[in-house]
Amino acid sequence: MNFLIVWSEMRDNSNPLFSIVVPTYNRSSDLVRCLDSLVAQTYTNFEVIVCDNASTDNTKEVIDKYKSVLDIQYIYLTTNSGGPARPRNIGASSAKGEWVCFLDSDDWYKSNKLDIISKLDLEEIDFIYHDLDIIQNGIVVNKMKSRDLSTKDPYHDLLYGSYGIPTSSVGLRKSIFIGSIGFSEKKELIGLEDYYLWIELAKAGARFKYIPQALGYYFLGSSNLSLNDNSRIDRYKYLFQAYIDAEIDEKSKKKVNATLNYHIGWIYFNRSQIKEGIRPILYAFRYGSFAIKFGTIRIITKSFLSIFK
């Protein structure tokens, strides 16, 4: 199915309605900061859908306080799904807007986020994303930079490089999302369900638009999903194997496999397990794209410098 055909009807994009989907679980204090950032938006034609993954804290009471200042809907799931995929899917399916924007409850937008994306030529775009400032202990410590996928082959661009599209930066045309697989709710893809969806959307022909500036904040806290355990390695293997098998020529197979090995190597190096990580890193450097080769050099350099600290 080609998404370029799905959206054929003309709409007035002068004042598009955005639906902000916020999955949450026991983060009532973080949710206040998140919702405050939505109250502060300079563009006001949007709704908020908070999809609660069976929280046991005072999340509902927090939501109630915002009903007078936000067009906000609260959906409570009675059973925790184990990850954000199901609440995102349910929230998006309830959206009234032409565009669905995703925002994790511990992240937040800058006040001009919606204003900037509302001024884009939205008839020519299906998928909007941007950078995020990384916040730790109240200060900006780094930037989560994405890269421009508006190329002739964003599908292979995503497979040949580390994905780098934070979900809290993404806005999707609702018709595109509804016509897609959505966020996978398989336990084998927890933490990678966004990457999987981006790849599938690119394969289906979605048109990407990258805004090279930070329009929001990514909160680096202790409760983020682990990036370093063995289950994460298993999830990367599960994600990539089907795409490796789907490639026709051996060179492309190795290039996708190099991306897989890059992620595995990064996890091992980040745990200071250099012996286990060196083999996948060397494979990634030998067969990977330029971006992957550059990434492996950074990993090795960082590890080398840490020895002499």
C-alpha cells in the first residue's frame, strides 16, 4: 500500500487540529510538567489525550486540574500492557485531529512547537520529527539529534543507520497512522516499537520532514527503559532479522546486519564489556554505512579515553 495515494482529499491546512497523545504510567509529578508545556503552546488548536497504562498514583486527579485550561481526554487502561505501545495506539485511535503528535509523559514541548509545525506545507508531508534537548538534573546536557530522511530511500536509510528519531518529537498524519501497523505490542519489541513503525512507514512510502532544531525536551531520568540489558540485545536481533532476510543481495544483507551489530556492540561497550563488544563493533565498522562506521569510531574512542580518566 502506498501512503502517497491514501491522502488524496484536499484539506484546509491554515488551522490544522493536532491531537497530542500522552501515554503515562505512575508519573503524576512528571505529567504536570508535560501538561504545563501544552498549556504554554502559542498555537492553540489542539486536543490532548492522556492514555493511562493502569497507574496506581494520583494521575487522574492531576488530569482533572487541567480540564479548565486544556481540551483533554483521559483514558484509563485497567491492565498494564508492559510498555507504551498499547496506550499510544489507543490514544491515537481516539484522536479527532488530522495530525497525531506523540509525547511521553516525562518529556515536554517548547512553547513554539505546534506553531512551527502548523506553518509547514502539510499537504506534502506525512511524518514530522525534530531534535530534542536532553535534560538531566534540571540542565541541558546534550542534544538528541535526528537526521534528514527526506531522501529517495528513507527505508534503507533507517536500516543502514541508527534510528535516532525520538517518539516525543514525532507528528504523524492520522490517516497514515490508522492505515499502518501502529506501534507493535509484541513483548519482543518493547523499547523498539517506535523504530519498527518508522521503518514500516518508510517502506510504505511515507513522506518525512525533519526540522533541524530542538522543539522539546527529553528527560533523562532513572525510570527510562533499560538500554543496556541482554533483553535489549534480543529485541534488536528480533527486529533486524526479518529485514536482513528480506534483502536480495549479500552486500545489503551485510549492511543491515552491520547496523544490528553496531547496536549490540554499543550495549556491550556501554556496560564496559569490551571483550564481548569488540567483535560486533568490528563487524559494524567493516560492513556498515558511513554513519555506522563513524559511530563505531566514537564508541571505541570513548571507551579508550575512559581508561585514562
